[in-house]
Amino acid sequence: MINNDWERLGDEIRRTIQNAVDSKDFRMLNQTVSDTVGRAMDNVSRGLKNGGWYRENPTGRAQNQQSWSGNSAGGAARNGTAWNGQTKQRPMYLKGTSVKVGGIFLAITGFVFGVISLIFLVLLCVGALAAGWELALQIGAGAFGLFTVIFAVMALTGTRMACSVGRFRKYVKILGNREYCDVKELAQKTGRSVKTVAKDLKKMIKKGWFCQGHLDEQESCLMVSDRSYHQYTELMERTRREKAEREAAAEKRQQEYSRLSPEVQKIVKEGDEYVRKIHEANDAIPGEEISAKIYRMEMLVDRIFDRVEQKPDTVDDIRKLMEYYLPTTIKLLEAYEELDAQPVQGENIISSKQEIEKTLDTLNTAFEKLLDDLFQDTAWDLSSDISVLNTMLAQEGLTEDGLKTGGKK
């Protein structure tokens, strides 16, 4: 079909040019050729929209009426189209056959007729130099100059169309059966820059070549299915929500911290530094058993200082913790790290490490007791509240004993 369109275009342009040359009347040449090229371009545009592509419209029918039985159904599966009984799901990719064919014909036509127009332009210019610039020759030279530009644009457009389809097919081949891919990977495997590939993908998504295509916010990942994009948006929303929650918690903590006295602020700051050192020691010391002990210690110390921050009046209860226990703990962890790093683990080193591990257990027990003591006031308050609540319920006859007594009455 496209072949016939371009053959008719070529015949019309050849006849128009030949008639103008024979009659030396170039007055209508520009308009005639422009109309002819315009009609041809319209036909090509319609062909590209309807031929060789498959796209689901809102009613569930394909825009072009291709056969989807037998071998064509296998082709649909290869191009990302899934079948569910008689209903076709939206494909992930479109076929670019007609675009490539149309682009090739557009490029060939542009090159061929561009060269012909250029030759006529040169001949007219040579003739004009020899015979003088008559009005007819001036009009002819202007017309053929315009044709040369038009056909050059056609050639360039057609070449770009064919190349775009070639790149699109490369991207699809690299993706394979995956529903997402890093743009960096596509760039590396096609030998192009990441920025250029991202720009190329955006154009193809806009044109609908990737039917369900999306790029992430950083334009670093291509997603070719609605499912993967939905998962991505859910993840981004959850990430933003968690970030907002962390920022709100940090702001609240900062507000609470700013209300503390300078003395308590200093202690809390030192406590955070001790927690950081314990965490670093845990990262530096291998071994699951010792790591579990250090992790528990880090958690306990962190909660102790959180409690001090919540209840500043408990700061006096952790004096020994600050002055002796925590500095000694850090020294023990540093000593263990040094011993564990020795290439030869002799008897003295092994026994020293075992002694430190036992001491860490003792310290963890002490830290647990200290943390529990820091909640003593809260426990008393809760006990008092519970006692009052039980008394009120009993007076109202709402406890189990009260209900039984009420039943006897």
C-alpha cells in the first residue's frame, strides 16, 4: 500500500516538473508540487497510525483490525500482549514495522527527488548564467531550491523514523521478559549516553511505543508494565510517608531536647556518643554470639538515655553509669576488638575474650535493672491508677464479685 502511494507521488512530481521544463512556465510549479507532497505525507501519516501497530483502545478493540489467530497470537505474546479468553489485555510494546517501512520510503524518496531537484537547480543556474536571469528561470530556480529543501527534510525525517524504530527494538531486546530496567544498563548496551537514552525513552513513551511505559522520578529506571509502575508509586509513597514521620519525630525530639536544662542536654549528648561507640564496636567485632551481646547493650543504653530525656529528674540515677560503667564498657569492647584481631588466638587471648564476654553479660543485666528502676515512678503511678479504678468498679457493682453480689440481691 505504501509502495503504491510513493509510486504515485513520484509519477505526479515527475510529470509536474517535466511539464514546467517543457513549457518554461514555472508559475504554478511550487504550489502543484507542494500539494502533491502534502497529500502524500497525509497518506503516510494515516498509514503509520493504522498499519502494523497494535494498541488497545478504551473499548478493548484493536485500532487496526489484524488477525490474532494461529501464528499471529504467538507474535502477540512475544510483543507483551496477554490473552484472557477472548479478551486481550493491553500490550507492553507496539510493533514498529510500518513506521520503519514508512521511514525508509520517506528517506529514499527524499534523497532521490532531492538529488533530482538539486540537479535541475544547478542546470537552471548554469542556463541562467549563460542566457541571463529571465523571470521564468528565476521562478524555476526558486521553486527547485524550495523542492531541494523539502526533500532534504523528508529524507532526514524518514531516516530518523527508521533509526528510532531500530533503537526501540534494541531496548525491547535488552529488556527481555523483565518489567523494568535501569536506564544506565540500556545506555551501556547500546553505546549511548544515559542522558540521551533517557530523552529517547521519554519520546517513545509519549508516542505510545511503550504502551504501559513510565520512567521514575530520577529518570534512572524504565518500567514497561502498569504493575511495576504501581509497585514503584506505592514504594515512593511509603518512603515519603516514612520520611515525613521520621522528620516529625526528629523535630519533636529536638523540641523536647531544647526544653532540657544545659546539664541534662550535655548528659544526653554524651549518652548518644556512647551509643555510637558501642555500635561501631559491634560493626568491628565479628561473631554472632558476641554481636548479639553488644547489640543488646546498645539497645539498653539507648533506651536509658531516651528515658532520661523524657524524665529529666532521673538524671541523678545514672551518675555511676556515666562516670564508671560506660567508660569501662568502651574500654572492654576496644580490648576485645584488639584481642580478636590477633592472627594467632593463644590460650591467654581466648581466656581474656571469654572473661570479657562474661562481663558484658553482667553489664547487660545491670543495665536492664537500671532501665527498670527508671520506670519505677511510672509503675507506681500505674499501680495507684489501677487500684483506684478497681475500687470504683467494685462500688458500681461492675467487677466479677460485684456482679455476683448484685445477682444474689
